[in-house]
Amino acid sequence: MRIGIIGTGTVGQTLADKLVSLGHEVTLGSRTKDNERALAWAEQAGPNGHSGTFADAAAFGDVVLNATGGTVSVAALRAAGAERLAGKLLIDVANPLVFSSEGELTLDPVNTDSVGERIQREFPEARVVKALNTMNAAVMVDPGKLSGEHNLFIAGNDEAAEAETIALLGEFGWPAEWIIDLGDITGARATEMMMPFWLRLYRHFGTTEFNYAFKRNA
Amino acid sequence: MRIGIIGTGTVGQTLADKLVSLGHEVTLGSRTKDNERALAWAEQAGPNGHSGTFADAAAFGDVVLNATGGTVSVAALRAAGAERLAGKLLIDVANPLVFSSEGELTLDPVNTDSVGERIQREFPEARVVKALNTMNAAVMVDPGKLSGEHNLFIAGNDEAAEAETIALLGEFGWPAEWIIDLGDITGARATEMMMPFWLRLYRHFGTTEFNYAFKRNA
């Protein structure tokens, strides 16, 4: 499959590496064509790895992944171009993290809105699915890193798009029964709002390699 | 121990029942002395169960539990009286839930503040510990309802108060190693912000009897 990734940070590169290793063809998109991180990534990724602008990546992908920071995601996707996203599965991995100079985390948007919802409103013809934003990038692409069943959450308005997302996540190693559908795209609010909790757990556990699981009736 | 409970809803009554069953003496406090729920609870609770006003409950307790709705907690605790809370462990179980007429959940406060922080600011001489607000009342008082290890989160500025909370939770059946300390009272923000996620999980699982657990490195 051809996949466009919007954003060249750790999340974008980790997803790009995994997708290339699975045999997909990837364009890693950045704001400018000469982004050094994107060029270096494509250089080492082999023939199935390319770099380009946000618009190049969106045009290239049958599926597009948003791996930008949540506070700039809408701007990045505007640069990618609504017409290049129309009709496509757009998997949104972003969290709207705002760190103060003292390292305190707040979210923007929060509570009454979310990055996932903003993207779906701004690009009504894209088929947006929120996914993967509740864990570290290394866990996203290798759920077997952790022992036993743990969970991943999706939210979106388009059930076919959710099914396509589940299939792609299956290639990453996520059994479909580990994936919990939180409903329509407003569910993005619920998962984005877990980030302050995730950050405190990271400080508590001393590692980013953990994930949520649930216990039910005995 | 003598325990005052502020709030007569399901959470307050469930905690009150458990504490009486453990041999503690409880006053269930409501806004008015003649609250029917509180009177009925005390009637069936036996000699160790009493009812009264918020002020009666706070004066009675060596430990005070806030089980009011988070949007009215500060008002309820003002009625209880700062002088009756001073120096005491005040365990805050509240979540600031606001439901729209369409059933949509938002939080107030959120993101830059929390119920736990508001209470600690308003009553600086109380020793506030946020706890238990991430699960259903039935799970709070009977962690063995769920199979295997699952987790409870606390946050507070006073380490001795946290240790007293862990000891009381131990009486409920919570092993100390299942209790995760998220740091100072600003950690209340993190757990209160999990409520939209909890509500979606409840809809997904079709039961309120579930709780969080974590998976770590394989």
C-alpha cells in the first residue's frame, strides 16, 4: 500500500520504518522539501522510502497518517491540501500537548473539542480515525514488546475506515480483539485527555514502554 | 476510627457501608439535618452509623471523605467549615462531571485545575489526598470483585496523609503495591481527566465493574 506520513518526528519515523519493513511504500512529509530529517530517513529506508512536502505525502498516500504535534496538525493538513485528503483514510495519532516553561502539561484543545474532531470538521471528506495516541511509538509498532493483552483505542465516524485501520494495525501485530472502538470521532477527546495521566505514569514507571489493560469481573 | 462522609449519593453510602462493616464509626453528612437518604442510611447502619449536616460529619471525623459531586464540592466543604477540616486527612473522591441535556460529558474544572487542587487551595490546613475517583463505587470497596491486579491512583502534597490513605484503602482490600502515587495534588487533574474515557469504556464493556491495569515490558 502507498502511505503518506505527515510529520517527521519520532512517531512519524517509527511508523514509517515499520510500514516500510512490512513492504509498504512510504512518503515522509515535512513542511519543506529539503527537511534534513526526512531526507536522511528516506536515504536509509531503501527504495520504498521517500521524502517530500506535506502535499507530496498526502498526494502519494492511499492512506495518510497524521503524526504532527496536535497543536499544529490542522495547519499541517491545510498545507497538505484538502483535495489530497478527500476520500482517504486519515489516521490521526496526534495529541495537543502544550508544555509550560516549568514542564507542566496542558492540552489545547481539550474537554469540548479535540484534534481528531478539528481535523474531521476541517476536512469533512477525509475519513478520520483517531488511533495509537495513547502510547509510546515503540509500543505502537510492536505490541509484543509488552507481556500479555493490552489495549489500543480507536474512534471515528466511518465504520469502513475503522475496519481498514484495524486491518493495518493487525499488520503491526495488534489482534483485532485488543482494539477497543470508543465510538464516533468525539471519542478522540477521551483518549487525548488521558495524556496528563500517561505522563505521570511514565514518571512513576520510569519507562515509556507500558500500556493500558483492563480487569473485569472475577 | 471516626469518619465523616460529605455527600449522601451512591459513592458516599457505599463508602459508609464499607467503613461501618470494618468497625469504623461513620457520620454521613448532608446539606440539611433532615435529609431522608442520610436518615434512612443511619437507621439501617446500626449503632456505628449516624447522620447529620456537612458540619456535623466534618466535626465528627478524624478522617473526612468528600463524596459530593465535583462541581459542588468546594461549596459543600465550605458548609462543613474550614476549622472542622484543619489538620485532618481529607480524601477527595469527587469528579467534576457536567452532563449536557444530550448526555455529553464535559468537566469543570479541567486541564489547568481540578477539584482536588481547588479543595487544597481553599482549605490549606486540610491534608487532601485524591483517591478512588477512577472507578465505580462497588469496585472502590471490593477490589476482589475484579480478577487479578488492577490499580488505584492517589495524589497529594502530604506524604503522611498519603500513607494514612493507603492504610485505609488496605482495609478495603487494596494491596499497597496496587496503589500508584501520581505525585502532588496536581495529579488530581490527571485522574479527573480520565472520566470521559471511563464513560466510553463503560459503554463499550456494558458494565461499570472494570478497572485499569498496566502491561510492562515482556
